[in-house]
Amino acid sequence: MNKPLAPTGLNLDEPLLWEMGKPGRTGFSMPRRDVEPFPLDDGLAGDGPDFPDLNEMGVVRHYTRLSQWNFGVDTGMYPLGSCTMKYNPKINEKCSQLKGFAGLHPMLPADMTQGALGLMLELERFLAEITGMDAVSLQPAAGAQGELAGMLLIHAYLKSRNVTRNKIIIPDTAHGTNPASAALCGYRPVRVKSGDQGILTPEAISEVMDEDTAGIMITNPNTLGLFEAHIKAISDIVHGKGGQVYCDGANMNAIMGMVHMGRSGVDVLHLNLHKTFSAPHGGGGPGSGPVCVANHLVPFLPVPRILEGNGIYSLSEDFPQSLGRLHSFFGNFGVMIKAYAYILSLGAAGLMKSSRLAVLNANYIKEKLKSAFHLPYDRPCMHECVFSDKIQREQKITTLDMAKRLMDFGFHPPTIYFPLVVDGAIMIEPTETESLEEIDRFIEAFRIVATEAAESPELLRGAPKRCRVERLDETLACRQPCLVG
Amino acid sequence: MRYLPHTPEDMAAMLQVVGVESMDDLFSTVPDECRRRSAPDLPEPLTEWELDDHMATLSGKSTTHGHDDGAPMVFIGAGRYEHFIPESINYLLGRSEFTTAYTPYQPEMSQGTLQAIYEYQTLTARLLGLEVANASLYDGASALAEALLMAMRITRKKKVALSGVIHPHYRQVVQTYLDPAGLEIVLLPCLENGRTDISGLQDVEDLAAVAVQSPNFFGCIEDLAALGNMCRENDVLFITAFTEPLAYGILKNPGLQGAHIVCGEGQSLGIPRWFGGPGLGMFACKRQYMRNMPGRLVGQTLDKQGRRGFVLTLATREQHIRREKATSNICTNSSLCALSAAMYMASLGRTGIRELARLNYDKAAYLRESLRQAGFRIRFDTPCFNEFVVEFPPDFELTYNRLLKKNMVAGLPLSTWYPELKHHYLLCVTETRSRADMDAFVKEVLS
């Protein structure tokens, strides 16, 4: 590597908003006052919030400078495992900003919103087709709300059959949000260990599945980046005892157009449009977490639902068995537009190629790094691979140290300390949009970090050195919480 | 495909390193029974330019109601409000360092997002008059559901009282969240003046919290101070929700009036209506309940050199650590929308938000008084912000449809949710409506 370290650049200081400004400035073009003031009851009137007054350029400079302290997919490779940080196409952003979408009120008569309703219904059909499920609701606002929708669907389905169950099976390779989502439905998680191969065995499920268990929450591909090869057999066991199979589809990027979820025995699946379908993550949202279901769960989907008759779209709440409403309106339409545009841009062949390349990139990294890092499950992976710090721990270097050192090389670190089944986990998901050259640079940087761990560990413990700040004291933040200024 | 960089040579070289013959061999761990028999049946891929045309056509179908004279004049609010958004905000949101970043798990590389969200939390707390605020939730409805769940955790009680003049969709979402856990909801009726009737509160036992919305669904400003006192006397938590945060530019904030938790929808603060989403779930509470809050929190700390910096904090409340005992299952929230709101609040400043809120109040009053003078009954005499309820004559539906053809939407008919309010319409006016617009509207209604 010719230039191993990120070169330093001009990095400007910037105070907090309220450390700037002067009363009387404004950054807003106030609309003309063309009506008289109307009296306001003194008892209701307040003094107004204590906001700083800034002018327009003050605001623009503030946020421009803050943005320069951030790292995004557009800045560089962001191999955060289970987050699918792929390229976010710019045309999709433009589509979501179109006036007819961005300015659309959700409570207009349906004949004024035909374009939006049509887009949503078509997206539902695309997602059903891509996953091999029968129907879709786009209402959940993010992955965790999609999981909640999945749990509520199972709850409503069992209730319709006069069945009450109290437990749900959650493997140790499931996503972190799963237990909390299940708990909202009153289900007590029953933890199951994955087998030696990093995937679930039908035997382990047989042991715990009983008539008080509502079903299983299975992440496939799982958080070790492995395909749950026994999913069909596991589904049969769960179904045999009257349970339902929920699949966390956050890792769908590995298998678009390759796997038929319905035929694999899945009853309900959630997707993350902000991962698999290229909508940007926004520094923590907004996302969109559609739920896809098999036919028998359709009556329980959230309302309102979109109907079509003679090419005319309408909304209906007339589904008496529905789990109810999950969102103020119909979900995150602004995000759906981007996913819709993405699918139309790629088509079936493009989506399948994307998954294949995502898997190729991950396997390539796995092969190239396994001599430098401990690879707990040495088998073909899907879209991500998981290493650990077992080798480096001998030098008292941790996953955290290595992650921080990677920053100095200009890469965002992988996901760390997850999944929990691997001690000191390093979970790398390159996605399909990274080129071979970029991946080679990443591999080389990570190998240098491994060498440094052995030869000059102080470099790692002192990292990062090239970021806006050095390592931050998270314990202090937690002990003396300062959440507002 | 322009998003995929691999050349055939790249793929061949990589396959060799991986040790497989073909791309399909990469999927050897996927059993046959799980595989698709054929490719998904999707439309042929579009070029960038074809996509651009297609989307322009679709979005055009969504506004003009068969007319070509631009956006309709919509007098509906009800949870989504039309406000001017400064171009500087749209421009700044295009900074892809913000948009293409993940949740700031690695703080040293995410100080931009973290400081911006810390500032958002601060401005939110100041707007609502409380001590702490979180980094955002999905939307106003789920924020209210989370507030009620939080109140039940704090009090260990399983019953909450909900005002019947909270947005009907919010009440539906609350029911979805609370029902499966067997939690009980008591509905508080509406008084003749459009405010919530809590006189029956004393008769309800074991109540965790009372929740009202102000300005409420009818636009009426609730007497929060009186409600706050009642809650204190009955020893229940007081939750106030909102759909229009701009109101607190001129109204006394809920924190000053005894609210323990304040939550609602922040869409008005620089976020487009977007057919209802994404929005912004705003959430603030008293500091004593901080550790019971749902969602992400950004806190201030120091780096190794003693410099100020920001991190995600108090994570032991959250799903990835606490698992099933977490305060919420939320992970991804509405960070970029929170950023828009912070930019919007910063652009307005205290001077601006007071002036803008007052203009909204006065404009809505202008249309309300014009309609009153034109002979229509204004249903509630309580002071209101942006929205108000009008009773139109029984044959008004004909007028409503005639106005639609003129690209005017004469409010939201209320009988869907309130059967007793037949022929009543909820109307909304913001700073985007000129006096000339409103005069034209009244003239059309009368003609």
C-alpha cells in the first residue's frame, strides 16, 4: 500500500448552535403578513423556545462543517456487517423529492393520489415476487417495526384460532432486536444455540418446540453470514406443533432472486428497504421495513390496505381480523419511492447479479483475511463473514482497538462484538457495490493492522489518530449523562 | 449495470481466490428445496432517463386531479402540515456525509451526525419545556404508544386513559401496541367546547397515565395547566402529545404545565408531507425518567485529549444489550428527519419561530372568522391553532366535489371518526395560504 494512512486535511472547529448567533438574526424568509393579528389568551401564550438566532449562511456553514466530520458510503468503504451499506443511487433521491410525491397530503381523496397508491401497490407486488411470498404490507417504518408486525401477525393468527401461546424460539444467531420485538407481544424468548457449523439443527428445534410456543424468529442468512440450510426441516417441525415461522430478512441482500422464502417454509418475513433496496440509511433512519406473508396470514396484515379495481386504486380499513394500524399513515413512502426506483433500475437480472457479487465479495475477503485473523466458522459464507480477535488477544489487542485503527486507514470499521456467539466478533459485509481494487485496499489495510497488533500494539491502542476526535470516553458519557446543552 | 463495478476479469480472479468454478457455486450451501426455479418476474430494467420519465408521470398523477394548473389548494392538516421549507435545508440535506452514513456506532467517524442530533435533542427539550429528549422515534403515533408503554413501566400499572380528541390514527396505533400485552385503555370523552373531559378521572383506579393532545385533533388548545393539576392530584403521569409542534412557538410549553412526557410528530419542522411518511417522532421527558426512555440518546463526553465529543449513550436501556427487557425494540429511527428539524429550528431561531407561529395562528383565525361571518357555524369556541371545525350545510358534499374540480380541498370530513359530527369538516391553514387564497376559497364555498 503506497499511502497506508489517511492524510490529514483541513478540519475546522465548529461550536454548538447556541454558542453562536445574536437575537434578531434570521435564516428564514418570513412569509408576508397579510392578515391582522387575532387576540391570543394570555393564559395560553408562552415566551417562545430559547433557540439561538442565526442567519442563513450561519446555518449553512454550521451543518456543512458538521457534515465534514462524518463518514458515509459516498466517502468510502463502509463494511458494517448486517447493515448492507451499499451505494445509494442519486436518481432515487431525485425521484423521492418530486413535488407530486414530497408535497402529497396523505388524507386527500384517493382519486388525487393514484400515482402514489399505484407505486405502493406495484412495490408490494415486486417484493412479493422477489421473496416468493404471497402478499406484502409496506406500513412498518423500519426493520424493528417490521419484526413487531411479524410478531403481531402471528399473535393475531393464533388468536383467530383461539390459541394462546407464551413462548417464542430465538436462536443465538438472530438479530439483536428480535427478543425486544417479541416481548412487546408478551412472548418470552427461548434461546436456542446454533450447531457446530454455525447454523441451526432440526434436533435443537425439536427439543424446544412445544404447544406453548408461538413459533420461531429465524434470521436467514443468519448473523454469522451463513445460510440456514435446514430451514425447511425446521419449519416443518414448528408447523407440526402449530407454530409459525418468522424470518428476519435484514440479510436479504445475499439471496435476492435466488431463494424462495415461501417454499422454504417461511410464514412471515420482513425486509429492510434501507439495506437491501438501496435507500440510504440517513445516519440512523428513516428506514422502511415491509412485511411479506404467506396466504393464510393475509387477513391479519396492517390496515389500511391498498386495493385495485379496474385500474383504480383505493384504501380500505375493512379487514376485521387485521392486527390494526402501525403508523400514523401508510409507512415511510419517501423511502419506498427509492426502493421502487432501485428495483426498476436493476430488474430481475440486476438484482440477482447484485446478490451474487455481494456473496463473491464477502467470500473473497474471507479467503484473503483468514490467515491473519481467526475465522470461527470456515465454510462458504453468504454476504458477510465473521472473524474474531482470538489471535490478537494474545498481544492484548482487542477487536475495538483494530476497529479504531482501521479508521486511520480511511475505512469505516466492520460491525464489532456482534453476533454474540463469537467472542470479539468482527463482522464484515462489503456489499456488491465495492470494486475489487477497493476491497484489495481494505484487505491490505486490515492485514497491516494485524501486523501492527503483533509488532507495535501501541499504535492500535492509541487509535484513531486521524479522525476529528481521538477515542471517546463512553463510560463518562454514561456515568454523567449530558443529553442536552 | 452502473452500480456494479466488477468486470468479467475481476470475477474470474475472485472466483479463483475463493476456490469455486462459477458464481452459482457460491450458493452451494443453499439446498435445492429453498431455491427458486426461475428468476423473479419483474419489468425489464429502465435506464436512468426512462426511470426519470416514469417517475415524473407517476408523481404527476398524484397531485393535479386531472388539472394541469399545479398543486391543489389543500385545507387539510390532521397530522401532516404544509409549511415552507427553506432551500438551504434541502441543500444541506443533500450532503451525503449525512445521508449515506449508518447509525453512529463508531463515534470518532460520526461526530457530524452526533453533534447535530445532540443539538436536535437540546432544541426539542427547549421547545417542549422538558429536561431531556431522545434522538427520535418513527412518527407521532408510535411515539405516543412508546410514551404510554414507558408510563406503565414507571408506574407498574396496566391501565392508561386516552383523550378521545387525540388523532384517531394515533389511538389506533396505541391500541395495536398495547392490546397484545393485555394492557387496558380508557377513553376520555370530548366536552362541548372541543376539549378533553377528564372529570371522570377520579373513578378510574390503578391508572398509569393520562394522555391528551394539544392542540388536539380539532385544533383546540387544551387547558394543559388544569389537566396537569388534575393528574398531580390523582397521582398519575401526565403525557401530552402533539401533531403540530410549531404551535409551541407561541403557546406555553407542556413542560411548564406539568407534563412528565411530551411526544408527537415533528413533520412540520422542515419535513415534506411525503404522503404521510417519513415523519419524525419527537420525544422528551423529565430527567428523573431518563433511564426509562425508549430509543437512542446522544450524550456529550470527552476524548483522550480532553476535547468535547459526542457518543450514543445509556445503551443499557436498548434492545441490543437488554434484549427482551429493553425499553423498546426500536433501532433505526428517523435520524435524517431529526436533522431536518434541527436545521429548521436553527433557521427560525426564537425570533423566527415566534413570528411564524403567530402568523399561522392569525391566518387560521382569519379563515375561521371569514367563514363565521359567511354564516357557517364554528363548532368549538375554544382557542385553536392552525385547525378548526366548521359545520357546513347538509348538501355541502356537492360543493366539496365542485371545489375538488377547481383544485381546492375543503377540509377533512369528520364523520368517519366522529359519527355525531355529520357535515362537520376539519379545516387547516398555515403560512402557505395567502389572504387572497382564503378569500377565493370562501367565495367558492358560498357560490
